[in-house]
Amino acid sequence: MTTDREELEALLYQTRLRIEDNQKDEVLDRLNKDLKFIEELFEVNVDGIDPLYHVIDLPEYLREDVAGKTLDNEVIMDLCRSGEYGYIVVPAVPAALENSEHQAKKS
């Protein structure tokens, strides 16, 4: 599997990344090398190998999940900028993107 300049442009658009034109060929070469490596990984025979949960066998440093005192909903609602019917209200994603640089170029 390889990718071309057009797919790189689409990827940059979707991820909202910007790369200078003089660096795109270098990024494309590196991306194609990485894709080739990933293809080779899929060819490795892993029959009979048990899956790992973690590469390094470390003790778990997690604490017990113990229920404790929580904040009252009224306190939380007093701390948030906007709330309605006991829920915190946040801006919708499209509204947050309206003023983005990417939307300005698109129109």
C-alpha cells in the first residue's frame, strides 16, 4: 500500500494539519515507508502466540475503586459557565469551527 500527493492533501485537510509545500515530499516518503512497514507486520505469523496485555510486565499501580463523597449537582451547576435542566451546556462543534482558519479558506 502506498499513498500519493492527493491522498496526503486529503489527510492534511481532514486532520487540520498544515505542512509547508517544500516538506510534503519528505512527509510523503516517510508515510509510504511507514505504510510498507505496517504491511510487513501483517505478514508475520502469530499463530500460537498468546496476546499480551502490556509489553512490560509491571505491577498495577491502580487504586481500589471505592465510592466516596461527590459534589452536589447544585454546586457543579454553580461552577459551570452555562447549564440547563441540571446539565452543563457546551458549544456545538460546528459552531466552534465557524471561525476557524480552515472554514475561511473553504468559502
